[in-house]
Amino acid sequence: MRQAKGGEIPMPHHRPESAPRPAISRFAPFAELSRDNRLIALSWFLWGVSEGVWFYVYPLYIKSLGADPEEIGFVISVAMMGMAATFIPAGLLADRYSRKKIMLAGYLLGLFSLILVAVAPDWRALLPGFLLYYMSAFIVPAMNSYIANASEGQDLNRVFTMMTAAYSTGIIFSPALGGWLGERVGMRKVFLLSASLIVLSTLAILPLKEQPVSCQSAALRIKPLLRHRLFWGLSLGVAFIYLVTNLGWPLTPNFLQEVRGLDLSLIGALATAQSLGAVFIAIFLGRVSRGGWGMLAAALLIWVSYGILLLFPFPFAIAGAYFLRGSFSALASLSSALVGKILESPSMGLGFGLFATMRGLALVPGPYIAGCLYALRPDLPFLASIAFIPAVMLLTTIVLRRSL
């Protein structure tokens, strides 16, 4: 995108900083969203409830079907690889075809995949289900583009972090419910419950209005992106931050169960603390941060959380670490908001697709590396994150210093 005089990036679809904000925005955060974005926020809330009942303990489910730590990491890495492979073609589609229909297709794929997971007889049979579930994230470019275009001049930091808060609110109590149900009726029934909740999440987006699509060819839309230094610098910086902040995370439930001695229901309940952290940290950073500083602050909080997990074995300390880990949601939403601010509407879907691909590829090797490190010594994945996060934060600050 062409930069304006003085180095500032023109953002015609954003409200100027000096413009007065409605009084309602100070008291009802979700009420300030546009009508369509409120519907998406409701859908994200319901999806959060659905995903929360299993997401924080599913490495233990894979283990229960006969997988060792390396095989657990392999399943998750393959699923993430499938997810990353969808984003660029999905981004191309998001600028040319109905974003609403693309979102609906992804929701239905998520529903079908959870049914496959629920009926899998062993860990190998879980691969298709988890692969398809992660691939349902192909809706991300279309959904992010839809949210940005439906923002009606609002600051995207606030809009995207409110979406994160809606999703995270749905996860506040559902992990504890999922852990409790998993111990009593088994995880298969928990996955079927999750599938039924996705049906409700899908119904919430049915009333969305259609948005206009671009008539430009893919070649015309990709040329400005190829020359967009700030976009590529941001994408690379965020990809490396994603990689190092997630090395210690995939096998955290296994660490807590096998090393700290926590049971399944308590591990599920800890996710409530993470969800609360995601809500409060995302809203706070979305309102007070400018540029990329909020994103870097979120990475720093993740670094602190790993230190607490390693140094303090007490349940309250572990809950505090999970609360701080909620800042990863803020990291995701604030980085998406930055992309939305620097992209023009005709290439927004493709831009979000490229950005999501780089983030997704950064997540692919993490679980497998974590599984190999965990097999050597359970604390090694955490130590790797603690060692690399400060270095990557410094590198990102240097690369993006003019836009932070």
C-alpha cells in the first residue's frame, strides 16, 4: 500500500483517532460492534463453548487411544499442516466469492470432522478427523475480511479483540464441563456434544448480510502484496513469534498429568483461567495498545507463563500461568488487526490468506518438536520457549521498528 506523507499508512475504512466515540462504547463493549459483527461474536462465543469442552485435553484423548508423545505431536502437526495448506486458496476465494457461504462451508466441515473424531477406534483413525477439523479453519481469511469490512469505521484493534473476547468467554466454563464429562461418560460423548454446539454456532451466522466481492483477477490482487514490505515484515515476525510461543504448549496437559499429578477434570478446569485471561488481556491490550506493542506485550506474558509452569508446582500458580497464557488470543487478534489496517479491501482476503498461511506453517513443526523434546525430558519444550521468545521479540522489534 502506498504510504502517506510522514510515513503514516492511509486507512480510509477506520475512524480517525480524534473522532468522538459513542457513549455506549464505554459501557457495553459488544454493543458498539456493527449488527453483523455482533452475530459473528455470538457465533464465536458458541464455537468457543463447543471447542472448549475438548480442546484443552485432547492430547490426553490421543494418548488414551494408544499414542506415545511423539505420535501425539505427529497427529497435531499433520493437522496443522493441513490447516496451513488451505489459507492461500481460501484467501483467493474470499475476495471473489461469497464470504458468508465460505464461512458456512467451514462450519459444516468442522461439524463433520468432530463426528469422525468421536467414532475413531485408535489414534491413527483420529488423523482424518483432526485433519479436517483444522482444515475447517480455511474460513479465517473470509471471516477476517468480513469482520474488517463490517467494522463500519471502528478501530480494528478493538473489533478483533472483542471477537477474541467473545470466543474466550465461551471457553470460560466449558473446559471444566468437558473434563468432568470426560471422566464420567468418556471423551467420545464429549466430542458429540461439541458437534451439537457447532450446529448452534452455524445458525448464528445464517442472518449475515452478503458483502460485495472484488472483480479483479488474482494477478492484479497479488502484485501490490508482493511489493508490500510492511506486510511481509509483519507476517515473518508474527510467524516466528507463533513458533517459539507454542513450543512449550502442545504437551502441557501431559506434563501436568504425568509430572505434576493433576487429574483430567482439574486440567480441564485450568482452561477456565486461560479463557478469563484471554478475555481480560485481549480487551485491555485492544484498548490501550497502538501499533504492534500490544502484540509484543502478549508474547512477553506468554514467556512469563512458561516460567511459572516450570518453577511453581502449586495449583494456584499453575492457574496463574494459564491466565497469562490467555494472552496468546490477544496476540492472534492484534496481529490480525494490524494486517487489516495495512491492506486494501480488494486484496484483503488474499492478504489474510497469506498471513494465516505463514502463521499456520509456523505452528506445524512445533508439536512434533515438542513431542521429541518431551520424550527426552518433560521440561525441555518449556525451556526451549523460554530461551527463544526474548530473541524473537527483539528481532521483530528491529524489523518492525517503524510501524510499532
